[in-house]
Amino acid sequence: MVFLLALSPILWLILSLGFFKMPGFKACPIALVLALAVALTAYQMDGQDAASAALEGVALACWPILLVIIAAIFTYNLAVHTKSMDIIKHMLTTVSKDRRILTLLIAWGFGAFMEGMAGFGTAIAIPASMLAALGFNPIKSILVCLVANSVPTTYGSIGIPASTLANLTGLDPIRISSYISLQLLPLNLICPFLIVLIIGGSLKALKGVFLITLLSGLALAVPELIISSFVGPELAVMGSSVVIMAVIILYSRFQSSEAPEYTMDIHPAHVPLKGGLLACLPFILIFIFLLMTSKLVPFIYGPLMAIKSSVSIYTGEGGVPYTFVWVNTPGILILLAAFISGKVQSSGFGEMLTVLGRTIVGLRSTIITIIAVIATAKVMGYSGMTSEIAQTAVNATGSLYPAIAPLVGSIGTFITGSGTSSNVLFGNLQTDAAVAINADKGWLAAANAAGTCAGKMISPQSIAIAVGAISLKGKDNEILQAIVKVYIPYILILGGVVYFGQAFIP
């Protein structure tokens, strides 16, 4: 009975979004109220502790998550305002007029690049906005970006989810990241095919693009495995994304695959090199700023990370001060890149503030959804509800637990919308379970990280970001119902890989 109560906020989100067709900004606050009610009654949580847990969730939602989302979408909106996005569209469409190849380039390649750099929803919001602006079906644009953003999740934001997991469990980050890449390898190959099938509508869509679709999968799977196994998680996806885009561009240059039914009615103009670089300046600056302020450049990273404030928010046992990093956080760096590039592109400061204001107003429903989801996750975590769910799963499955280890990780991301948060919630539980059933701790810890990739697709936060990015209010449930059809086989494949694959690890 206690287990079902612990599960009730998750069950409510599934029912409300998937079956009752409620928008996320209405369903998620109810989930928060439900979590608070269960925490206060079944788990005897102190009222002040429950309120402060929710408040910590609000703080986390606002800084850095919403900050990054607002900054990313503002960057895109400013690029539209300055007409830079028109130039970028021309540049992209010079690669190919085939909508299948363009989808692979934008959602799979560029999306992976954005995830590797910034994460926090940027890899969903910006590519989905670009596809919709090019005339793609908005629902399909969101679906392909959710699929494309799944497998890179664990290496997002310069590998933060994977490196956090390694720090939390005390395991070698290179060992964990190599295990993650091995577990994700089949899905890295499958996802590009799913993207083509979704955008094309049937198996016939693979005709003429099978090879480039396969190469796109290999372009992520192989470099990611090599980089993660020898360097670590930081550049596993960012480095691979450059390979993906290079492969697609080179293939399209030497091999035409345009079919009449998939050819877009576009007539791209020639873009001079200087004009192209100027149009891409926001994204170039984002790449430079995030790379130069990452752990890869310690003499910059260290001083900037020192500019922070720690505040004790949660009042209960186990609470630690919440740290606000004021400069070296992706949202601030993305905003800085946007304002600098906007100025270079001749936009006035007041003009840019107007675009920023419109962006925030347009995201009001998304903001409510994300604050409610993260606050719910904090209440569930601090009260013991999240541990109850995971521990029950371990007790019920025994030696079969590795088969559902990715499912546990996906539940964490479904609740929080964050691969990092899921690893924080369940990382140590996975290693404890490994000890209990005499399994490899690194393998099960990696399974949690791999599972977060599946959960990212169906997370209300991810869906809310996508819906907010292209103004499709009220479509949350329709998107969830469609993406669940991908999630179920996805998590089953992962479960099989983790369970049977443990026999082959050294």
C-alpha cells in the first residue's frame, strides 16, 4: 500500500497527460499537491521540511534549468528576429532538399551538438523550432527531436550526468562512460532509422537513404565509444556530433538521394562565407564559451566556479546547502553569446530585451510545468518515496534486477526531466543492488545512466519544452501518447542489453 502511495504522483502524471489529455501546466501542479499529501501522511514528513523540499525544487527549476531553457529559446528567437535563422536555413537546405536527410542533419546531428554543449532542453527546443520553421509538421518535429535527444542525454552539458554519476558512486568515470556507450550502442544505431520513419511516415521512407541513415548511427556510436573509453564522458557526444554532421554533409555532396515525395519545395540561395559565419555566430560563441569554461580548461573553470552562493533551503535531515553558480552556468553563457551576437548583428539592447520579454511570456506554461515537476521530484526524494519505489523493484526481482535497472533510471528522468537528477536519485541504489545480487557495480550504475536516455523522451519537462518552443499549447498528451510507443521497445531493448551483456564485460 505504501509503495502505491509513493508511486501515485507518477501514476497521476501518466493518467493525466496520457489519458485525461490535461496540459502539463495543469497536471504537474496537481502531482506536486499529491506528493506533498503522501509525504505528510504516509511518510510522516514534517510540514516545514516538505515545504522547504518543494522550495529547493523551485530554486533548482529556476536556476539553472529554466535559465538555460529561456536563454536557448531567446537565442533562437533573436536569430529569427535578426533574420540570421533565414540564412542558416539556406545553409542547411544547400546540403539537401530531402526532408529525411535534413531531419537527420538538424535533429540528430545539430541536436546532439546542442545536447553535448548545453543540455537542459536546448537540444529539443532549438532543433524542433528550426524544423517547424522550415515547414515540417510540428508534431513530427517534436517527436523526432525527442527521439534524437534520447541517447545523447547522459553525455549532455559536457558529460555532466555521467561524470556526476561517477563522482557519486566513487567509480572510475572512464569505466562508467565506456559501459554506458556499450549499452547504448544498439540504440545509437536504431534511433536514426526511427527518425526517418517518423518524418517519412512508413518503412518506404528508408528507400534511398538507408545507407546515410546507417552511417549517421555509426557516426555517433563509434566515436562515442572511442572517446568515452579513452578520454571520458566530457566530449563523448559533442565530438561525435561533429562527425555526424560531417558525414551527412559529405555524403549529400557526393550522393544524391532526393526522392520526389520527400523533396522540399525550396530554392536555397548561395550564402557567402562571411554571411554564414555571422549568422551562425550565436552558436559558435555558445560552443566557445561552454568549452572554454568547462573542466577541460581548469584555469578558467576554477575561478568562475568560485563565483557562487550556497544557501540552506531544505530544513530536514540529509539536507545540504543549495549552490547558485552565478557565472559558469550554461544559461548565463548562452545569454552572453546571444547578446554579443545580437549586437554584432546590429540589434539594439532595448530591441533584444523586447525579444527576451516575449520569449519569457511565451514560455509561461512551460515555466509552471517545470517548476511543479522539479518540486515534486524534491518532495518525493527527501520524503523517501523515490527510494521506496526503487527498493521495491530490487526486492521484487532479485537476480533479474539488471533487466529493470534501466527502467529505474528512466523513472528518475521521467520525474525530474534530468539525467543528472536521476543519477543522483538512483546511482547509489544501483550499486547497492549490484552488491546484493553479486553483479558488477559499474555495469548497473551505467544502466541507470542509459535508462535516463529513455526517460528523457517521455518526461513531461522535455515535452513541455518542445511544446513551448513551437507554441503548441495543449498538445502534451498527444505527444506523450505517440512517444510512449517508442519508449516501450526502447526500454525493453536496454533491459535485454544490460541483463545479457553483463556476461561479456571484463
